[in-house]
Amino acid sequence: MIRVTVWNEYEQDRNNEKAKAVYPKGIHNCIADFLRSDDIEVRTATLLDPECGLTQEVLDNTDVLIWWAHIRHGDVPDEIAKRVQESVLKGMGIIFLHSAHHSKPFQLLMGTTCHLCWREDDELERVWVVSPGHPIAAGLGRYFEIPEEEMYGEPFGIPEPDKLVFLGWYEGGEAFRAGCCWRRENGKVFYFQPGHETNPTYHIKEVQQVIRNAVYWCKSDYRAKELTGPHVERIQ
Ligand code: ZN
């Protein structure tokens, strides 16, 4: 059983009429509903919960954390962002979706600005599979399309991904590294660009497939107990 926690700041999909119409139960519950299966156990947490719902106990019992956020990154306390970062370094998997590129945990794990350029214009996005043999691309064709999505464009201020799985193309002309993998110490990190709050992106079956595949890929069988190494005597 893979234990997944879906975290959402739960702001626009709670207060903005257009986003609420697309995700009446919130983005976190939409994702939780399509992931929940015989081998994936899902819980959700939001900014409204005490400690953002991310106590050490929750993180210690999470194999893969999924993070959606947009306008309230600054309201996640630094100590909680650090707790998430350290859990990843110990071996927890993490998936950052869409505007989570500016979240504190993503920036801590990347160590760079994570800036990008953007345009909110409901454009067609064609998501190209550039690594068809990668587990996160399993079951997909050469590409899939998202009829309306926010454009995210290069340059994207990230360290070079260990593996680029998807490249997004938009009808407005831009291209973007839409699916990127990294390893950070014992943990795996996946960033996936689609998922603007007023577009029904998480209802698209290929998008759901990518997130499901990423859960399997991000899960590690190893979790370090501590990040500090002890002083040791030499072996005789
Ligand atoms: Zn957006």
C-alpha cells in the first residue's frame, strides 16, 4: 500500500467562483478521488489545518506528498517547509503541481529561483512525451492534449533535471519543461506543470495517469531515520 498525502492551500478553489465550479470539492479532493485505489491510500491536508496538516507524524507516515499551491505560498511557515524538505531528503517522494513551482518546499529542494514566465489565456497545450521509456510516461502515446491551460514558459529557473519526461508546447508558441525529475539525497521529486485552477485539467484522464505513474515512481522503500551521520571509529 502506498500512503499518499495530497496537500492543497485550498484558497481559490474555496473562494473563487470559477475555480469552485471546476473543483467543487477542492483540487485536493479531486486528486485524492482519482488516485484512491487498491494499492494507493490517500489522505488530504490543507493550509486550514493546524500545522498545515503536516505534522512530523503525518510526514513520517507519508510515502508520497503531492503539493498544489498558488497565492498563499508565504503563509506556509518556514519550519513546516523545512520539515517537508527534510522528509524528502530522508526518502519521502514529492510531486509539485503547476504553481507549486514557487512554493517554499520546492524552492528549498531546488535551491534556485524557480521563476518562469506565464500567460493566462486558456490556450491549447500539447504535452509531448520526450522519455517514452520512463515509468511516469507509462501508458501514454507520443503526446496528449489539454484543450485549455495556463501557459508557463522558459526560461524556468530550475537546476538541470535528472530526467525530462514531458515537454509542453502551447498554441501561443512557447515551449516549457513540463515534467521534470530529480533525486534529492534519498528522495525523489517530480514537477508537473499542468493544473491551472480555473481549467478542468485534473479531470483529464492522461493527466490523472501521469500523476498516478508519478506516485509509483516517487515512492521509495528506504527512509533514513536521521540526516546527521555519527562520529565513528576506524575499522580495525
Ligand atoms: Zn495557474
